[in-house]
Amino acid sequence: MTLALTGATGFCGAHLAALATARGHRVLALGRRPARHGTHLPWDATAADVPDLSGADAVIHCAAAVGDHPPGSPQERLQRTVNVEATARLLAAAGGRPFVFVSSASVYDPRPDRTSVTEQHPTTGGHLNAYGRTKAEADQLALAAGAVVLRPRAVYGPGDPHLVPRLLASVRGGVLALPGKDVPLSLTAVENLAAACLAAFGWPPGAYNITDAAPYRRDEALRRVLAAHGRNARLLHVPYRIAQLAIGRREGVTGYALDQLARPVVLDTTKSRLQGFTPDRDLGHHLAQLLGGQC
């Protein structure tokens, strides 16, 4: 197929562009600058541009404005422009072509229990930042248009610009302070997400959770990641109510950030598995690859 792909210069999109090219697909990389893989198709998600998708058989929308920004900041306005308004323009430009939208588990309302989150979990309220709110709006637009919507959680892997750098920066004096007790968490290897994007063209329209094969224990996963980066930090459990006192007073500490680490969040992937999708990468593969590259 000829795939129109947004976000091909970003973390997730770059992995997807490489995989699609390796599998023989032609990639039209929509964006402001050329991507490593694919033919550049100029498009600015922050402008009112409507891309010409006449040469594409299908569309995968990976581009997003991510981040946990202060309320009322200019970055929040950018998130609305890119995550909601650009998605609406892209859906219109697709003209009924098969459409895969990369959403996020951040669309789920954090207030109900999340020990087993199905795709029916509420997405219309409770979001702790503009990223969750705007992705939820875009998610609903895509579903209404008949797209396949993929909801990964905490995507990690080679080239990760967010999770691991933030984790390493949080270690101070050989200690990593964590809110609350150890909890189970779903994570998604970027390779699993890329594979799901290509597989999803054969799936019925609707939302699908995409994660690794099994959830992880938070503390064990963090210890393994830190050790792989040569940081044998001690984990310090801070009572959640005490940790909340640091919101707005310590850089990087927000309600969203605490929620992501302190509350159990396990996505139920039954629906994607029933479509035949089996994730074949996990944190162990990634860390082995990382350590192998350092030898």
C-alpha cells in the first residue's frame, strides 16, 4: 500500500515509517521536514493546511503535541491545534480512506478503577492535563469518522525522548522518590505499537488497547531501566498525600505525573488479541538490546 503517515520524524512515527518501508509499503511522510524513511509530503499540523492525500491508499495519524504543561500555557493551545484541529482536517482530507489513529491511554478518565481497563472505560472527563483532554477529543472524532483507534500506554524503546530521560533526571543523590506503593502498570514497546498500526488496517473500526503482553510491576521495571543505564538508585516510597504537596513546587511534579506512577493502570488487550494481534516485544528485549549496544 501507499501509506500517508503523520509524525514520521517523531519517536513513534519514525519506527512505524521504518517498519512500513521494510515491509514493502510506500510511505508518504506528512510533515514540515523530510523524514528518514518515506517521501516527504509537506504539511504543517499547526496551520490550517489540508493535505493532498490523493496518492494514498490509507492514512496513519501518529503526529501529536505531547507534554504535561501548566494550565493556560501557550503549549496547551498548541496541543489543541495539533491534537484536535489538525486531526479533524486530516480526517476530512482522508475522504473515507482506511484510517488508523494513534491515540493514548491518557484519554481514559482517571477517577474510576483502572486495574483492568477495557475500551469501554469512560473517556469524557476527569483528565488531569490538556494532553489527555485533547487526545480524548481527537479520539472521539476519529471514532465518529469510522477509524481504527489505537490506545497505547507509556510507549518506550530506542530513541525514547520522554520516559527514560525524565526518569533519569528524577534521580537525586542516588535516590528515586516514588509516590505511593508498588503498583502494576501497562507499558507499550514502540515496536509493538508500530506493528499494531500496520495490522490494524484489517480490523473493524473502533478503539483497541495496545500494550506489551503482560503488565509490569512498577518498582521492578524502574530498577531494571535504571540499572541498564548505570544508575543503581535506591527507590524511596513517599506516601501519596505527601507527594501531592510537591505539585507545583518541584519541577516535573504534577497531578498527571503522580497519577501515572502511583495508581495501577492495566489495559485489557482482549479486543486486539481477538483480531490476531500478539505483541512480541517487551522490556526485557529492549534492555538486552540497550546493554548489547553498550558492550
